[in-house]
Amino acid sequence: MTPAHPPTLTSTPGTTGMLLMKPRKLAKGLGAAVAMLVAVSASGEDLLAIYDRALVNDPVIREAEANRKATGQNRPLAIANLMPGVSASAGRTRSWGSQNINGVPLPGSTDGYITRDTWRVSIDQPIFTWEGWMNLRIANHQVAQAEADYRARLQELAQRVAQQYFAVLNARDNLRAQEAARDAIQRQLEQAEQRFEVGLIAITDVQNARAERDNANAAVISARRQLASAEEQLRAIIGERPPALNEPTPDMPLVSPDPADEDAWVNAAMENNLSLISARIAADIARSQVNRSFGGFMPRVGLTLSKDHSEGRENDSVSNGKSVSLGFSMNLNGAGYGTYSSTRQSQFQWIAARERLERTSRDTERATRDAYQGVISEIARVQALRQAVESSRTSLEATEAGYEVGTRTAVDVLDARRLLIQAETAYSAAKYAYLNNIIQLRLAAGGLDRNVIEEINQWLTVAPEAN
């Protein structure tokens, strides 16, 4: 059943604006408040542009579209088997003939070649064929399933694009943080070496700074590799190396589900999730295949209209004929053990399809609840980690000041900087995890489309390196 109040997403306290996210249809815009948060720049590639590229270039979507069109031909093929069949034949025969009795020619008879031209036209119309009508029903189900599968692939494309887009952004954030930390540690190492030369500090501080610098270099190398891998995965979808990508605005609104009711979202998913819809249709197909298998026990009835003509060229003999016949046929051999086994096989396949439907239903509910809880928890994590970054930055500044006056050691500074890097990378990862959970919730509820991408895209602005 559909919830009385369709699920939406609304801003949590302390955030700006409201994003309506209905299971069936999204609101066209976020409103003026959210729009004021966004500064779109032409120098960066946004999520919507990447999604549009993927629609054209992603081989998975092109394959799904071809499969949908191919399956769409099942219905015309099934109808063709129920339509009249027209056949025609023509021929000429030439034979030697003689008329005699005991070798004595009959009076007036002649020996020689006899040539006869013949043609025949017939129309066969099935009147009752159980398997034919069941095949048409199955074909209709298959076409509906192919359409649901294609729409599911479109939604999955939006999810894959967003996931890889945010993976690239997360990797770039991590690389920037690691490079900034490496540069700061390098400056600290140079400062420690200068202080050691004038006897202000022990060699231990220099060695600690050098070891931390080496670790920072290794972290930068690892971050670059992570970024290259993320960009390659996005390239596999859009067909080219991703350019500079727009990033979330610093004051990106944190939007929570509304109503705050998991069951409302689960109900929407049970009705609209495309994978679940496809599984239901698959069960219907299996049930229709069971019904079709009973056709082996049933007769076939058909009507045949025919016209034939025969003409002898030597004796000018002509004959014409017309016929109408109602035929009844039944495969007595196939109506035995073979048909029984085929029917049993179809019944077991139907049971398997129902179990797949149950599994898909449970998976859909689990994914919906998990994504719902993910949105809620990531909002809290983003808020907490945002504060952690500020606290870590303040702590580093205080530690550096203490190091200058001799109350803190170089190790204290390195530890404080390490905590800041950890907070920054965790904060970045939490932001993208939050966005991915929004995408996943919409996918589970069956409402992930271009409108969702457009609305999330409004939360993005030009990346620092694109300026």
C-alpha cells in the first residue's frame, strides 16, 4: 500500500532549505533558499553533465536498450502464430502415356507425352490452440518485464554515476589533504634542521620529522593511486577521462527523510522498486508457462480453405476444385508421460520464481531500511566531523604555538597534524556517504531519475582546482 503521506526529505534543524523527495515524483526545484546556496561555474563539470554523458556512452545501458527492443518482438511473433497462414504451390508434370489392353492399342488412343499444369492455394486459420494463446500471454509479460528491466538499468546507471562521481571527489579531497600535510611536514622538517644546526633542539626531533615526511610521501603516492583508480572506474561509464568535477558547497544542506518513518519508505519500495516489479512479472511468466504446458493434453482445431486447378495441355482437360475443412488434431504420444514431465518441470520452475520474488522482496526491504538509516546516521556524522575538523585545526594551531615557545615538542605537532588529516578525510568521506545514501534510498524506493540528479546537482559548486 502507498503511505498516506508520500515520503519526502526535509532539512534537519540547522540546515538551509527543503528538498522534497517523493517516491513517485520529485519536486521540480529545491526552492529559493536552497538555490541561493549554489554557485554553478562553467569551469567545472557537474554531476548532471556526467550523467548525460553516461546515458549516451555507457555500454550497459546500450545493451539494456537493445535487449528491450529484441524482447519487444516476442509479442508480434506470438500474434503471427495465431494469424492465418497462406500457402501456394504450382507445378508442371510431363509423362509418357499409352492406352492398350494386353499390348493392343485401344481404338482412338494415341501414345505420347502428356503435360499437365497444376496450382493450389490454401489458407490455414488456427481456431483453437492453447499453446498459441498462452505464448501470447507470456510474450506480453516478457515485454512488460523487459521494460521494467530497462528502467531499472537506467536507475542503476544514475546510482553508478553518482557513486563513482563522489568516489572521484572523495579521492581528490584525500589527495589534497595528504599533499597539504606533506608540504606542512616538509616545512617543519626544514625548520627542525635549522634549529638543530644552531643547537636549539635534539637530533631526535629532526629524525621524527623526517620519518613523518617519508610517511607523508607514501600517503600521497597511495592517494594518487586511489584517485587514478576512481577516475578509471568513472571513465569506464562515460567513455572518457573525467575532467574537473564540481564539489559539494561548504554549506551543503543536510536533508533528512520526511516522514521520519521507515515503513512509509518500505511501502513505497514494495510498490515501485523496479527489480521487485521485474521479479513479480517473472513469477507471472513462470505461472503462464505452467498453463502452457497443459496444451500437450489439449487438441488443436484449425480451418483450411483451399482452391486447386489442373489443366492438361494435350487434351485440353481442365479441373478446378474448392474445399473447406475443419481439422482436429491431438498428439497422443506427446499427451502422455512427456507432457506430464514437462508440466511438472514448469511447476517447479514456478516455485523457484516465487522464491526469487520473496528473496527480492526481502532484499528490497533491507536495502530501503539500510539506506534510510544511512541518511539519518550520516547527517549526524557529517555534523560531528565538521566540528571535529574545526577542533583539530584549533588544536594544531595551539600546538604549533606551544612548539614555538618551547612548551610542546615536535612530536606533539606531528600528532596534532595527523589528527587533523584524519578528521578532514573522515569528514569528506562522510559527506559523500550521506549523498550516496540519498541516492540509494531513492533507488530502493523506485524513484531515482534525472530529477533526483538535477536536485543533488544544485548542491555542487566549482572545485578549487577548477578556479
